[in-house]
Amino acid sequence: MEREDKAVDYFETDLHKKVAATMAPGLWLKHLREAHSLSQAELGVKIGAVKASRVSDWENNQRAVSKEAAKSQAKLFHVPADRFI
């Protein structure tokens, strides 16, 4: 019997929805940054002269992300800004 594999859009799966619901904003940022092979310093430069220590604070949920920074991150990673707030 031949098996037919079909490509599945991960972002439409129940698994993605379950995982997404449990991820804090900082974890989203870290996940996306690492998926794009960016250091914290490189991400800071790309979103507008933000220090690596600030990115670290965001990723560890020690500091809230401003609306402007969330918009910059959303544009860079092609995701909704509310992922970072």
C-alpha cells in the first residue's frame, strides 16, 4: 500500500494552537530570534538600536515590550504584534 504524504501548514494544526497558547511573549521572541539565527545584539540592531540586554530582559519576561518595539518585531518576523505584548 502506497502512503500519500501531504504537506501540512503547521500554523493551522491543533499542536501549534496548543503550543502557542502556552508561550509567553518572551519565549515567542526567543524562539523567533533563534529560528532566524540572530543574536540578541543583531536583533536589537534590526529593530532599532536596542541593546542586547534589553532583548534579554524581553526574552526573560523581565521587562514589557513597548508597542513600537512589538510592531518592529512583528514586521521583522512576519507575525502579529500581539505575540510580543
